Amino acid sequence: MAEPSISGRVDGMPFTVPPGLFIADRHSPVSILEMWETNFPGGDQITISAEFDPDPIVNYSIAVTDFGDPSNFSFSFGQSIILPGIPNLVDAQVGGALNDATGNGVSITPMLSDSDGDLIAELQVSTVGFGTPSVNMGVDVGPAQSFPGAGSPGITTYSTVVELPQPGPNGAFDVMDTTVSFTLSGGGDFAALTGFAQIVPIPEPSTFVLAACGIIGILAIRRWSRD
């Protein structure tokens, strides 16, 4: 299975996490990026950590410092997945903190369109596909949030947003991508976000029947042995 990938742009300038930095768990298919950071002309900085599991789930942490006026940040977390064409549940979450560096206010605004049809533009969007991610998972999260200045630097919470488990797209998909894209308010403001998106396959009804028959058989044998 191919190594996960992380790429993106800062004010249109592309970046890619170099291959070979992902650490494979010896006891599972999980791959981990412990921490990667880089700087851009103008002083903007990004730091990324991530965990990929092809079962599938992606967890990430990103931190950005925006010295622009303001700056646009985009991150794409992609991986090959193992997802048979059976019903599944999907869920997602994002939250974090914003730092108003000068006391004149801080805001974060999604750059992505309303892909899941809930009439809200959100900063985290997840898709799946076969060969190329193309089907929205329906659990986009992270609306715009803005906080007025207090006259002095201060940290405020980017309120955690959760999409609870719900039916996901049908299909035998083999790739998954979670994109995070937003504009920060600039002037040295800082944003730290953590999020995840995952898919949990639901066993076919026949699986439940077989499991139930197995349990009943075990109980019957135990009862017979006692008698």
C-alpha cells in the first residue's frame, strides 16, 4: 500500500511533506508523521502532525502563524484505504485555538465551497473515491469564527465542531482525502487545529445472523455440558 501524502499551499505557494518521513507502526497498518514544519517568504510558518489508518481514519494537527495581510492556508491529507462496498458510517471533528497577536481581533474563514450541501462553508472537507477522491463523505466541519479584539494579545477557543456518525457514501473506495483550507486574519495571528475524519463499515445483516447463531451454539453446548 502506498505511503500517505500531505501537501498544500500557503498564499498560492505549494508545499509537500517529503516522502520517507512517515513512520510505519510495526504492529498495525498505521503510518505516523510525528512533526514537520517549514517557513515561507514573508514569515508565515506551518507545523503538521498526522496519523493515517487505511481502515480508514485520518487524524491531524496543524499550527500556522500568519504574518500576511491576511494569508490563505490549504492542507491535503491523502491515503490509500481498504473499504469494501458495504454500508458504512462516517463522522468527523475539528477544534482548536486562535491567538490574536496584536489585540485587534482574530478570525478564521473557510476557503472551501459547501461540498456536503448543508448551506455552510466549512474548512474541513473529506472525500473518497476509486483512484481519485471525488465523492463527498457528508461530514464536512469547521465554520467561520471571528472574535473582536480586546486591545491586547490573547488566545481564544476555536469551538470544537462534531459531525456525529451517519450513513456514508456507498461504494468500494480505495482512496480518501481530507482537505483543510482557510484564511487567517494576519498580523502575526496564530491558529492551531486538530481534526479527524473516519469511515466505519457496518457488517451485513448475514454477519449478525452468523454471529448470533455462533453465540447461541456456544450457549447450547455449555448448557448441554452442565446437564
